Amino acid sequence: MIKVSHNLKLHRIKAGLTQLELARKLGVKERVITFWETGRSDPHIEQAVDIAKILETEPKEIFPNMFSN
């Protein structure tokens, strides 16, 4: 099973964004993105939806456990 941290990093890189750029778009500090991408913490569901919009994908593609049927 692929972890959220791995999914997030892959989608961010695919979108051509740095951690800092994603952090600025979300209104969080860069270290928050680092924590999410290393599995130290997970975003709240509202943040997950915003992340998916920014990365132009569906939330369930990055966060399958949060958005399972």
C-alpha cells in the first residue's frame, strides 16, 4: 500500500511545485509540507481537499483512506 506521504510528494512534483510553493498556496509553513511528506503528520480533511485542487487531482488519488467510499 502506498502511503499518503509518498502520494503527496509524487503529485506535488508532478505538478512542478516545490514544498515552499505548495506551502504558500495553502497558507502553511514549509515545514508542514515536510511533515506531511515524511509521514510525521497528516493534513486535515479540509486541507486535503485544497491540496488536491492545487495539484489538479481528486482527493482520493492522494488521500485514499480519507476519501474511501
